[in-house]
Amino acid sequence: MTKTSGKIKKVLIANRGEIALRIMRTVKELSLEAVVIYERPDSDAYYVRLADDAIMIGEGPRKDYLDIDKIIWAAKKTGADAIHPGYGFLAENPDFSAACEQAGIIFIGPPPQVIRDLGNKVVARNIMEKAGIPFIPGTPDIPKGGSGINEAFSFASACGYPVMLKASCGGGGRGIRKVKDEADLMVQLPLARSESMSCFMDDSIYMEKCIESPRHVEIQILADKHGNIMHLGSRDCSIQRRHQKLLEIAPADLPEDVLEAMYECAIRAAKESGYVNAGTVEFLVDARTNEFWFMEMNTRLQVEHTVTEELTGIDIVREQIRIAEGGVLDIPKERVRLFGKAVQVRINAEDPKNNFMPEGGKRVEVYQSPGGPGVRLDGAVYQGFRIPTEYDSLLVKMTVRGYNWEQTLQRLKRSLRGFVIVGPKTTIPFYLAVCEEKDFQDGKFDTGYIDTHPEIFNYPEAEREIAKLGKLIAEIHARKVNKHAY
């Protein structure tokens, strides 16, 4: 039995934490029922408490969130007629999309073959070449053994070092290695295969010319089942650590003609690949010339979709659900007016000074969040929350919007200072240091920003007075007495 569209009544969210909560809010706005799944370590998670229905799928950690059969079982047991995959875990697994269809459950995302094609970076490059979209020179999958080594050396010699080794089925910044010379290539080739197999259960790798310190710009698109495709503007995701994004800004600060060309390419990419639902076409941009190249297409909701929503006023998850039901994409183009600037920061329980080491196992003793005009919070943290060692370290995403970059930056600093999180170290003081850095203030950054601005790690470690006060207030509320008064 297959089912690809129809009126949805109950949505199972095949994810956890912040994104499960975010999807749940839209599901409830649409007067639909929200079902969540959880592993035992997530038993006390905030998202589990707020769902209409919750079902434990295993002891965990992580493996049950990746078990397609268990999730399909949970959907059938709870009567869910649709599944939203969120991001991460199974969101870009074509077998999951196919399993939903076979079980008669609507998958709120692209069809299996589209995910399969675009999830393989080599196949995706071939699709983009057919569509006439510029892409970085690269190889097909590199064969194993001596012939693969020869092919890799030949390509690197022709285009010049450095080059990039990438997992063909990669994503999320994983499975990427920069190679500086021939000796390094011999070392990195087997390591790249091993990493690819570890992360993606596939050891296929390919090679690309390395574009030094580019900007990373992505275009959000929506596409329905009736052939209608539109873009929702751009996002600059250049500031990264270990190829993973830290903060995102919308729209990207590029000349209008360059953005229009990228919008056109993104829509062509979606059309050529037969894309349906929400997706993101990602490009690398030469910071000096504004020349751009296709990098990859993400077949899911992005972590940073919030900045686009705040600028456009369009609920992307709502549109995903409407498209999955078979609805027609009918957003007027005039609504996509990217007025002002929005920025999202990922507030993680990490120590930036210690190579962003996660603070798993610590407890949030005090949690107070900011608010006010133009501030949006998407998180799953609360006072007493234990930072999981089993999962990622994201506490809350904060999205701030202003009428221009100057106001957005002022609002971002004010909001970051408004947080009180006592217990784990977080990325908040790091972001405050970034806000004070002149190149960031001037909008001059690329993917090498963190490496070329080491001074942003020289922020003070001392506990702020406001945090001490917050800790004291929390203790008074908890104990009904101030022990420090005696």
C-alpha cells in the first residue's frame, strides 16, 4: 500500500529536541495531532511533555532514532497518517521516505528517488551539469585500489593543490578533508573512506578543486507536486567550525544581479531533479569576484530555516505539510520581500576555547532567556535540564531581526547579554566576542573567518554578576530560604 498525499490528521515527528518542538508548534496551529518518539535518555525531554502522544522506541542512544522499522511501527501504533523527519537522523534517507510510502503513511519531504539522487554528491553534480548550473570541478566516485590512487593524483595534479576529499553520500559538514599535497593525499585517502563509512555506511568518496575561503550561501526553495517552484531568498552560512555552521544571516550581502542568478539556478536545480517539498540549494561564492558554484542540495528542513521565516513571514513547516497533502503552492511573489536582516545563532553547551568541546553531563542550574522586539527562541532547554552526553549539544537557537544590519547587530548583542545560563559553558560569550569584531560588524566574513580571527576566543571567563544573581534567586525559589543571609 502506498500513499503520497491526502488530508493529514496526525503527524508523527521522527526527531527529538528543539526541532521536534518547532515542528509540533505548527502541527498544533493547524489543529492536527502531534505524536513524538523518544529513546529512554529523552524520557524527561521537554518535547515529550508537550506532545499529544509520545511513544518510547528503545533504550538508545541514537540507534532507535535511526531504526526505520521502529518508527513505522510507532506511527501505525499511534494512528499517525504522516511523518515529518525534521533534520538529521533519517531526514535525508531515501529508504525512510520509501518505507513511509509503502506503509501508506505520508512522508513530509521529497520522494525517495529525489532524495537518493541528490544525496549522492556525484549524481547531484551530473544533474546540475545537465541543468547548466556552474559547479566546482571534480571527479566521479574514486575507485578503490591503485587505479583510484592514480585517478586522484591525476586530478590533483591537473587542478592544483589544495583539493578536497568528500564523502559521496555526505552532509552536515562531515566526511570532508582538505588535502595540501601529494604526501597528504596518500594519508587522507584511506582516512576519508573510513570516515565516510563510519558516518554514512558508504565508503564512496570523490574529489573537488578546493575553493580557498569562499562564502557559503544557500537558497531556500519550495516546490509542490504540480510543478510550481519558488525561492524564499538567500542565507549566508559562512561562519563555521569544522565545516559546521555556527551562525546564519539572511539575506546574503551580495549584488542583486548575483542573487538573481543564484535564485534562477536554484529553481532550475529543483526542476531538473524533480524536487518536491522544502529544500536548500547551496553554493560556494568567491568573496572577491562573486563567481559562484553549486555545492550540494539539502533535501530537508535546514536548522537555519528560522532566519528565512522571520524575514518572509512564511512558515516553512506549514508549507511542507500543505505540499505533502497535495496542495498547490500559492504564495504570491510579492510576499517574498526580504526587508531588513535576520541572524540566527546556535547556542550550544560547548567550550569554544577548548575546540568547542561539548559540556555533556552538566546540569542547567539557572536558565533565563531574553525577549523583546525581533527576538525568536527555538529551544528545548529549561532550568534543571541535564545536557545529554548521548546527543548533540544544542540548547536553543536564537533568531534576531532588525530593519538593517546595524540594528540587528545591536539587538543580537542585547539579546545575548540577556541570557542567564548557569551550569555548562556555552557559545554565548564567543558570539559576543564575534559581535565586537570589526570585520563581522562590516559584514566581511567567509568560511575561513574563525581561523583568521583568533582574537574572538580571547573573551573573559569570569562568571557575570547577573549570572550569580540569577543563581541566588533560583536557590531562594527552590529552598524558600536564602542561606547566604545568615
